[in-house]
Amino acid sequence: MKNELFLKAPLTINWAINNSCNFTCRHCYSRNDSAEELDARTLCSCIEKVANAGVFSVNFGGGEPLLRADLLAIAEFAANKGLRVSMNSNGYLIDGEMAVRLKGAGFSKVGISIDSHLPGVHDRFRGVKGSHKRAVSALLHLQEAGIRTSISTVICRFNHTEIDALIEFALRHKVDQLNFHNFKCSGLGLAHKDELDLTPEEWREFYRKALQAKQGVKGLDLSLDDPIIASLGLSSDNKPVKGSVCGKLSLNIKSNGDVTPCGFIPIVIGNITRDDLKEIWLKSPVLEKMRNKQPTGKCVRCSDYSECLGGCSARALALTGDINSPDPHCWL
């Protein structure tokens, strides 16, 4: 099924510049990734290739990107090449001085991972005592430095009924955006699926309430990134693409330069150190399949398929081995 919009280059590159992390999150998709990291010189050369290809923004992740000693120099290089630079972080290493240095390096936005308004719940999930307090402090330091902030919350078993409390928490800490990320089944997320994931019926109830909350909240961008919301009657007419954005608006690059459709789909479609990004973007058979998904199973008869396109391709692949399979979270 063809999408109306086709970009000549990815809008965003999500770039995992390292795999090391100071946390032990139970849902981590990269913990077991043993790929080597590119050195700074090679990485900057690749960033220049990305900028020349027409990419608009780069979002650094990991691992925890601040564990990479040359992060600031790499970010400054990217910003000087005209890329909008952002980052996802657990916030543990961001004090006032670091926030100022991040601003100076060109970071326009930093997302902090906070999975509960309750410190003890967050700390247990992330595996580090005191991590909630440090994350909240990081938000304040970043805002004082003039960097836009967001909170990223992975919705799972222990927080899916806390929508109002999570929104109130985000408003109180004056972030621009609150991202409710649907639980993926990659890496440790798959290993702990039975413990952390919701049933399809619970996902339906969560999204029903989250959409109600989104309509009522003011002063906060509440982001819901799951295509299966279309089954609740939410049209994607105001969105640039239908279904998942992976491989349509964005790509993922791993620490060793391997290019994948997204961080949760471990299918290598090239390597930025040796391959031309536009060549990958325009000619990858994997991306072609993702952009032209075909309904299978219950999706064949579903009236919402033209909107959700089968839901999350990463979940379908992880649990069935086929990106065209119906999203296992789908409640229909």
C-alpha cells in the first residue's frame, strides 16, 4: 500500500553512538549489543555524509550517550554541518555545568527517560537508586540552560493506569512534550515480555484513556506513537505517513555504523561507513517492503488497515518473524 509522502532522504537519523550504559533497565533493546563503536574521526565523517544526503536532524542515543567522552565534540560537529541535534538520556550525568556545555555544543532538545512519577518505582525499573531524583534535576538544569526538554515514558505493566499522574508530573516539571512509548519486544523487552507487557485489551483501554487525556491537556504536547490507535477511530489524515514512521521518515544507525529501519528492528540494510545513505534509502528491499506492507491474517478484513497498516512492524517481526503480520498488541 503506497504512502502519499515519500522523502528523498530520512527526516531524522536516530544514532546509537555507543552501547555502554550506567543503568540496568529491564526492557533495554541494546544491552546485549556487542558491536564496536566508531571512533570520533570516522563518526564525524559519517555525520557529514548524512548531512550532505539532506537529513534534517540527528538524535543521539545509546546506551547512554553521555558515557561517550567525545559526545560534545561530535554534537558540535553535527550542528556545524546544519543538522538539528537532540539526544535521549537517562539524565543521571546532567548537572548544571553539563547542561550549559550541551547547549554550547548545539543541542536543541534533550529527552529524559522517566517511567514513573513515583521515585521508587522508576528506580527499581531502571536499576539505579536515586536515578529518578537525578532525572528530575536534569530537566531543571537543561531548561535553565535554554534547552527544550521532553519526558519519555515506556508504558508497561506498572504505569499504564497512571496516565493522569504522569501528565501532572510532566506539567509540574514544565517539559514541552511527554512521550508515551508503546512497549517493544526487542532485546530484554522480549525476555521480560510476560512480566512487563500488557494484554491487547489493556492496550485498548490505555489508549482510550490516553486519547481522552490528550484532548483535555493544555500546555503539554502528549505524544502517542502507536499506529494501532487508528482502531479507536483516530484518523492519520494530519500525519505525514500512515502506520509506522520507521523507514519512511527515519532510520536508525548503530554504534558500528550498521543501518537498520529502526532501533527495534535488527535487520541490517547497510553500513554508513561504506554505503551511500541515499542508495540505502531509495533502493533497500527491506524498506520497500515496510513502505508497501500487505495485509495478512485478520488485517485482510480490517476496515482500519489503511490507517494503521498492521501496526508496529518491530513487534510483528519480534513475535511472528514477519513484518506483515498483524501487530500482536492489536485488540480487534
